[in-house]
Amino acid sequence: MELHRNRGVLPLALVCVAGGVMVLAVAGDGPVLRMLVALGIVVIGVKVLVGALRPFRCVLGPEGLEVRRPGLRGTYRWEQFAALAVDDAGRLVGVPGSGLPPGLPVTARHPCDGRPAVELLDLRQVRESPDEVTAALTRYAGDRFTDARTGPAGADDETGTDREATA
């Protein structure tokens, strides 16, 4: 399963850059505050635009996962992780196993047991739904994967039914 980056912020970034440049052009020698605000809008728009256009690749398959995003690049077999999980924040994290090359940035914790983990993917940044991604991870990563997202308040973790309604 190939995941695709959500580029929903791209139009807003373009509008910010174009609007800020237009205000700078019209302001000329006008008030300094107006020019500073316009310049700030342009800088923010460019930063968001660059982030939206940076290289991104994430493929989940039977052999493992291929990741190419800022801060992480490589192809990893499922066996190289001691555990994988999706946490409440919508991040896919992996606990490094014995076969994982050293030097990966350990910037997260496994949501169930707190072990140091590598953030592999932020699911909020992809077009595919978290349920689609977790289904693929369950299929490919097997017992190594845990969906640690909590359901609606009062829901049973395994059945999704309301405990009080069934009692």
C-alpha cells in the first residue's frame, strides 16, 4: 500500500505568498508595519509551501516499509522492529529491534509500554484514512503491530461497544 501526502495546505500557502507579495508591491514606501506583516506572511507561506513540496514516500508491504520523509529515509523489514504501534496522536512509531541499523532518531515512545521508539509516519499528513493504514499494518506487520488509539469515551477497546449500555 503506497501512502500519499495530504497536500491540503498547498492552496493556502500559495495564497499567502501571492497576497504577501502583492501587499509588498502596493505598499512601496508605505507604513513599515504593513510591510513587516506582508513580509511575515510571505515567509510563513514559503515555509508551508516548501514543507508541502518536500520529498515524501511511504510504502507498506509484505516485506516491510519504505520511508522517505524529512528526517528519515530507508527501507526496513518488519523483523527489524521489536514492536510497531499507532498512538492517540496518529503517529506510527516503531521500537528498534536487533536488526535495525543504529543512528535512527529515537523521538517517540511506544504508547503501551513506553519503550523508546522511532516516529515513522504522522498519519495526519497522508490522504489515506488511519483505519486504512492500520488495516494494512495489521495485515503486513502481524503481531508486531498494535493499534493503540483509544475509541470514543466509554467504548470497550476490543468490541467498540458501550460498556454501560451492555451491562
